[in-house]
Amino acid sequence: MIYSIECPYCGEQVDLDGLWQDEEPNQDFEVECEHCNKIIMVEFEFPHFTAKKADCKNGGEHNWTEVSSSYFGKYQECFCGATKDKISKEEANKRFNDWVIQRDKEIK
Ligand SMILES: [Zn+2]
Ligand SMILES: [Zn+2]
């Protein structure tokens, strides 16, 4: 079975064969269009592929949305996987440990 998607930039078919097999199921991945050399984000929900424009991968701005996580707090995330204002895992752990110490103090 040959998988291909239509490039959202130039409309040509982009062959995905051999590209997605290494990817984890249901993970987005990026592909360079061989016709216009633009980067396309491919949404992969087996067995469907959806091509999305990835302007931020082609010299444009990231498209930030706010994400709120109990572990990392609030930060900005782009659909391409880039993040902004996201604290590191170490920092998140440290904040959690500080919180536990503080809580134990209050209990005593
Ligand atoms: Zn193209
Ligand atoms: Zn982006």
C-alpha cells in the first residue's frame, strides 16, 4: 500500500511511503514536500493522514496556544511541538519537592 498526501502548499502528491513506518502510531510528524520544498506537518491517526501547513517550519511564526498542566504549570505550545515558557522537568520536580516540604511543615 502506497500512502501519499496532498501538499497543502502546492497541491502535489507527497509520497509518505517509508517515512511514517518509523514513527510511533498516532504521532504527528513532518515531511518535506519534494515539489515545493516546504515542510508539512502530517497528522497521523492510523490509517488516516492529514496534511497541515507548518508555516513556523518554513520561516514563519509559531502559532502559540496556552497549555495548562498540573506538573509544568502554564506554558505556550505550538502544534509543531515547540514550547515557550515551559519549565524544565528538573525545575518542575524541584517545585513539587518544595511544595511537599512546605506542606509537611504546615502539618506539623
Ligand atoms: Zn508542495
Ligand atoms: Zn511551531
